[in-house]
Amino acid sequence: MVGSVSSEEGSGSDQQSSIDRCGSYCLNADVSGSESSGSFTLTSSPHPDHNNNNVITDSGFLTSMPPPPPTLIFPGILGKDVMVWGDQLEKRADADLSEMEMMKERFAKLLLGEDMSGGGKGVCTALAISNAITNLSATVFGELRGLEPLAPQKKAMWCREMEWFLGMSDSVVEFVPSKQQFPGGGTYEVIETRPRSDLYMNLPALKKLDAMLVSILEGFQDMEFWYVDRGIIVTDPDGCDAFSSSISSGRPSIRQEDKWWLPCPKVPPKGLSEDARKRLQQCRDCTNQILKAALAINSSVLAEMEIPSAYLDSLPKNGKTCLGDIIYRYITAEQFSPDCLLGCLDLSSEHHTLEVANRIEAAVHVWRLKDRKKYPNHQKPKCKSWGGKVKGLVADSEKNQFLAQRAETLLHSLRLRFPGLPQTALDMNKIQYNKDVGQSILESYSRVMESLAFNVMARIDDVLYVDDATNHCNALESMSIFKRGLQKRMSPSPFSIQHTP
């Protein structure tokens, strides 16, 4: 029997009673794997003394040594025993330890302001959090080359580390007065804390948008389309598949002209089924709504940020220098139309469009700044007319405000015409010099959600475009076959009798 106590000859009853007091237990001595041993066995040898952790050996001597860990022996299958040593617990402990070390590293970078030398030359906390969320998004979603679910490791990393970063917002609160009642009657006023209003409104919405985007990506499983690298497309040069492949590879994605590494979507020769296409269209519509919501949150947060003095100091002295002669002539004309002005500008590329937006935005703040410097206390000056093409329309005191309003109208029309316009120079300066941690979290979170939604929409548009090209090619081929058959039926037979005059 396992764990039984054997005594030498001549040992007295005192030694035996001592052994009985210390005790040796055996839940089941039969470990042969037979049918009679149906429960697990816990063995312990030598026998522990539970009072002082000493060990009584079989010869009856006390030794001071820690008891070994118990071994769990489970009855096996087909007469084989399985020994469980607690590997799963060790793996779980190692995973928790690695996660803790990763969290320490992340927060160390945040506290040091990304300056690992510790010399105090790092960035502020708000910018460090913004950079951390941006870098995490690039790590997780940067490898998303097509419509496919996230890898389990990437998804776990995104959820885990975003929970760390968003946890800081719990400490961003505002103090509000509140009234409480005494137990015996009467009220008294106290100051209590609650989440700041912008975080309370926008952060739950961003979390919902995040979950919706991840669920949309998770739904792209067992789809009818697939992806092929652009450089290794091998098709029949005379077939319809080659026609659709050449079209899809020659058409760059929206705002993805320089991303040549993106694979080319492929569809079956007969195109997508009606259900698959309907599902893709529904996903696109839902993603478009997510994009609009994320864009609205990001725009509102950027509008609430203070304009940094470094940006104002870098502006030219007057608005004409910012806009240039052509835009300034149109914007100061008596008849002003934003659409006509945008139609006269070179907006053929994203670079030119962004440059125009930067010029208009700079002119707006130049005129606003001049108006504030001229009349800091909002005093009403004497009404004087000013020369130029808007003579007689406004007074001299309202000149800067009038031009600033026209420039803002032009900038708004430009943004409506190009909704996917990148961030302007002012937006990047606001992000760089922002000191508010709550605004930094909202801005970076909404920006990465906007970027992800835009990329998902672009990938869906690519698949739909290839499907349209394939269906168009199939229709042309069917029409060609029909015409050839019709001509064959209408052509005269060589064996027919022809009457000559």
C-alpha cells in the first residue's frame, strides 16, 4: 500500500503512537488502473507533520525539510494512467506575468513621455497617449490587406491595450455641486465628481463603433471572393477573367494610389451571387455610417482644442499672402460663389487639395487675429467704407470678419466635396501641442476608427468594382455569342438553289 508505515523490529508502542498521531493518509491505494479504482489517488510520501512541517521518515527520525508537492494521478483509459503536473497553471501564470510586464513597459513609456533616457526631454502625456493609440492601431490594423477577420492575437492585443489606455479617462472628472439629505432631515450641499461631459458623451459611442467595425471584419469568413497578389496574376489572356483582372489591377483604390502592395480581389467567373453582393452592400452602408459618426466626433474634438501659439506665429501678415492672387481676387469679388471658385482651382490630386485647404484655413485665422488685435474689447469703431471690389457692402470694422466668413464658407464647401481629406496643418498642430488628456484620447480614438472604416469601405468598393467588371464582361460575351448565332442562322446555305436572271 502506498504511503504505509513500516517499523523496525524492537520499536516500542510510543514510536507507533507517534506515527499514528502524525498520520499518513491514502485516499485509494489501488493505482493499477483496474475497474475497482474509480477515483483519483493523492499520494504523499514521506509523511508530513502538519504542525511544524517536519517529516517523519520510515525509520522514525524527524527531518526538517519542506514536503514535496502532491501528485495528482487520474485513472487513464485502456489501463493507462495520466499524470497531471499542473502545466496549465504554470502556462497561465507565465501569460499573466508577460501581460504584466507588457503593461509596465507601456505605462513606463507614457510616464517618461517616450524619452527612455529619463532626462525629461519627452513629450507631454497627452501627446504620448495619442502616439500610443496611433501606433497600436498601425500594429493591429496595418496588416489588414483585405476583407478578412483579425488574427486572434491581434484582436486580443487591441482589446487588451485599448482597455489600458481608455482606463485613464476614468480619472478625468469634473466637480459639480450636489445636495444631500441628513438622516434626521435637512439638506446640505457637497461637491461630487462625475465623468467629464465630452468623455461621457463620446467615449461610449466610440467603443460601440469599435465593436461594430470588428464584428464587420469577423463576418468576412467563407466569402465567394479571394485575393491574389498584383504581380503574380496568371489568367487566360483571351478570357473574361483576364479582362476583369486587368481592370481591377489597373484601377487604384480610393486614396490608395501609392499602396501598390495591396492584393487584387478576384471573384468567380460568373460573378458574385445575389446574396453575397447584397451582404457586401449592407456592410458598406453600415461602415459608411460608422465613418460619418467617427468623422463627426473627430471634427468636434478638434474644434474644441485651443489653437497653439506656434501655429499663429507662423502665419503670414495678411490674408492675400496666404491665399494667393487668384483665390484672393475671387473671394473679395462682389459676386462670390464657392462652387465656381473651387471649379477654377487645380484639385486633381489630394496633395493640391490639401494645400488649398491649408491656405484657406490660414487666411481665416489671419483675418480673425487681425480683428481681435484691432478691437480687443469688441469696441464699435467709426463706420468707414473701404476700397476694393466690395466697396459699399461692409464697413471697415467688419472687413476682416466678412472675409473670414467667406473663407470659412469656401473651406466648408471644399470639405463637403472631399470628405476624405486628410488633416490640415492646423489639425496636426493642435494634436502636437494639445495638453488635455481627455481630448487626446477622444481625438486619437476617433481618428483610428475613421481610418479603419475608410479602409474597409475602400476594400468593399474594390470587390464590388471587380464584380461589376466581371458581370459586364459576361454580358458582352453573351451578346457576342448571340450575334454570332444570329448571323449564322441568317447566312444562306451553300447548297441552296439560287435563281439567276
